[in-house]
Amino acid sequence: MRFLAAVVASSLIAGCSTTTYQISNSELMRLAQLPPAQRGQSVRVVQQLTESDLGQEQPVSSETQVVLFPQVYVYDNRPVRREGWGQGAHFNGNVGGSGGGGHAGHAGGHGGGFNLNGGGDGKGMAIVALVIAAVALVAVASVEGSRYDGFVQLHPMHPLFLYGRDGSTVEMPLAWLDPQSAAFADHAELRSTEGPWRELGRAPLDRQGFTYAMLMGTGSFASADGSKKLGTASTIQLGYYITQQIGIVASVYFGWRDNNEAETLFESRYTLELQGYPVAVGPLHLGLYGGGGGAYRFEDGVVGGNSGGGALMGGALAELDFNTRLALTARLGQTYAHDERMTDVLFGLSVY
């Protein structure tokens, strides 16, 4: 517990103590279409995990004059600093040229990444893996849940540091941003300490990008003797959401129960699935999943209890978001493996 507390504490410090934030290219393009004096009203930013070195601070205040220039140039790949924007400053430096744009298992055999001596051995290794995964989930959720991802109000002359797609950099105030500069930039960074900064609220759940989840619950597991009973079920998932609604996720599934011989039946599955959330009603999201892979059963005390082969699975998903990066996830699904259809109900946390 002390180790877990230390991980959580360090994660919180890493996630919420930085003063540098990032603005995506799509947000820069949106801002460039607005009148310069209105661009600071609502800007989408994402807090960085580590502090970026943006050079010496050149803060502006609420009294800083909005100074506009007819053209903004993109400079070569070195930072370009400015002095006294509020007094009608100009860029220094040389103009650069960048710009624009399965097989059956056997007793004591190998299966699903584990070298197992039986069901009890598999259960013990699964518990260790789940504890490690839970610690990692707490750390990742602490970081992603604590850092600010949402909208802020800025002064139009707040400094932006643009990172070009070609590796070059340029610094300019928000009011000077034009469509050409926005198209040039892969993203921009800024510091909350360089001007008036007012948080307007976090953004809605944003799935696009990498995802990590861990779910626990109950499931039915088929024994080699033909019986099917409920036991402990769990899954660890890592994947990538191509869009807000569609993602591809790799899943490691562990489950176990006592069989009729008072011995351990251990089930592991290694699958790849497609997830989709086409329905959203406020914070509630509804979807489906489907996929396949391999399933391995290790069962003690039953002749022929060990088996392995293909697995097909699918079912329903439900999520309740409470943070831009975090959501409570539930799934009700069925898996066809070992010539049997098995059901599971799982609940847990997803981090995006």
C-alpha cells in the first residue's frame, strides 16, 4: 500500500504541476479564422506532462495593448524571441524559407504466454499480473485525470510558441496568428504564467488516441466434465481509438473458479476487438464490441481438462464519462471457445 500511495502521489505531482500547455493544429486553424481581438475568449488547451523550455518569460497583462501586424513570417529552426509586444514590437532575425503547409493445450504445457503447471499456477500468475495492472491504472488515471484538458480565456496578446511540421519554430502572440501560420504549425505551446489565465471548464470525454482499461466481474467457465459455473473474470485492455467512436483494442482476459473436484479451473484469452460507441446521451455512451483470438483452459483434477484453440466474442458496451480522459465502463458479452458459449459481465475504468 505504501508503494501504491507513492506511485499515486508522484503521478498527481507530475500531472498537475506543470505550467505549459499545448494547442492542437485543428484548434489553431479554428482560432485563425476568428477576429484577432476575440481569439482569447475560448481556447482549447491540454496541460503537458512535463514542463517545456520556452525560454525567458515575456508576460502580458490585462492592460496590454492589442497590436496587429499585416503579415507574420515563419522563421528558420531556432526560437525567435520578442520584446514588448504591448508597445508595438516586431520580430528580430532572418526570414527563413519554411512555411505552409489455435492449437489444443496439454497438461503441464505452454499456453497463452504462460508456462503453467496447472490451473492453480495460472490463477496465481494472473493475480500478480492484475495487481501490477491495477497499480499502473491508478498511476495513469491519476495523471490523466488531474491534468487540465479544456478551455481557457486568454489575452489576445498571450505568447504562443509554434512548432512547425518541418522542425522549425516561431513565437508570436495569439492575435498575430493567421491561416498560413496555423497551417505551418504541427501544434503550439504556451505558459499559463505569461498572462491572464481563466479556466472555463474541462472538455467532454475525448477517446481519440491511446486507451488503457481494466475491468473485473463475473463470468461462466466451461469445465472439461461438461459443467458450466460462474467464477471471477477480468480483462486488461490496451488499444487506440481512431476516432471518437471507433477503436481497436487488444485484450488479455483471466478467469477462474473451483470445479467439481474442488480444484482450480483457470481460463486465459488473448484477443483483438473492434469497439464502437455510436450512441451518446449526455455523459452516457452506448456501444458494441466484437473480435477474436485464442483461448486456453488449464484445469486441475479433470482428465482432458487442458485445452486451447480459437475464440470469438462480442457484446454490448456502456460508459459513463466523468472527465475528459476517464470513464466508468461496463460490458456484457459472450465468448465461444472450447466448443462452449460462455458469458461475462465486467465493470471497470477506462483511461483515454
